[in-house]
Amino acid sequence: GIRVSLSRREFFKRQLRAILRASVHGPVGVMYPMVSSVGEVFAANEMLAECMAELEAGGMTFMHPVQRGAMIEIPGAAAIADLLAPLVDFFSIGTNDLVQYTLAVDRVNERVSDLYQPTHPAVLRLIRQVVEAAHRANVWVGMCGEMAGDIALTPLLVGLGLDELSAASVQVAKVKHAVRKLDAAACGELMEGVMRESDAAKIQSLSLEFAMKYYPDLLEDP
């Protein structure tokens, strides 16, 4: 995570300089992983600025400005999303870790795997909190992880107001098709109803039922 990068300054700066130099070939962004505090993002931004100054002094060309992002994958970061937002250009919500840390469950431990619930009300509320804080600051929000590629949950994600979904390559076409089929306003109404529910299984069922109305062909595909 970012805490390791900040503890190894020269190694981190080499990575940042490499990303900046790669920007001459196309748009790039720098995303700080496993953020837990404002101080970490502030320090990382300072190092990025140092690297930009060093490259400019050396006559190197790079895209400016480069988008800066924070990975929101622990509850602590979600809780201070409003404080982090002014320091970045985008958030990426890492749902695999966010679900795991929010619910204190190891997703690869078979004895507790049934407790790993992406539709748990606590998880959905944290995601909504992040999206709302970001949009108030004109920061866009993406999502990565298994949840982003689950088309049975796409109505919830659209209803939450996410701007971008990052899925595994085999899921991209299905997710794009699902998003195109959905009505954003209807998804918003679904989400408002879901936020009054307390049971994760019920919420998942409601989302699946909603999705079946819009793209049953995708969900019935073996």
C-alpha cells in the first residue's frame, strides 16, 4: 500500500517518474493504494510534484496534469472520503477488500465465506458515502473488484451513482450491455428502497429481480 511506498521514497519516486514518462504515449493516472489518511495522500502528492519538477529540470516531456487517485478499500478511507476528495481527481472503490475489512471476514476462508456479503447494508452505505463525498468535490468515482463485474448487482451500482466500473476482461462486454439496458432513474429508485432493507440476501434478491427485467438474456446465459 501507500504506506510502504512512502517509507521507500527513492523506490516510489522511480515508479512515479516511470509513470510520468509513459504519459507521452497516452493518458495515465496515478492511484495510491490502501490509503488510510489524508496525510498519506498529501505526502504522495508532494512526491509526485517533486518528480514532475525533476523531469522538467531534466528536459523530459510528460503529460500535465496527471490525474491523481486514491483507492478506497478500507472503511477508514471511506469514512473520511470528504476529506480525501479535495486532494485527488478520482476515487477507485476496491470492493474485495472493502467488503472484507468492513465485515471482518476473510473471503478465502471457507468457514466464514458465507459472511462475505457485497450487498450488506454497511458496505452499500459506505459506497454511497464515498460517491456522494466525491461528487460534491467534483471528483469522479470508479469501482473495481468482483462486485463491479457482477451483472446481478449492476442496478445497485448504477443507482449508487458510480461513474466507472472496472471488470475482468471476460465480463466487460456483459457489464457494458447491462449498463446500456438499465434506466438510471429507475436504478436510483431501487437504491432508495434497498437502503431501507437490513438483510443482505434480500437486497441481492431485489437487485437480481430488477436486473432480470432489463437483461434476462445475460443472466440466463450458461
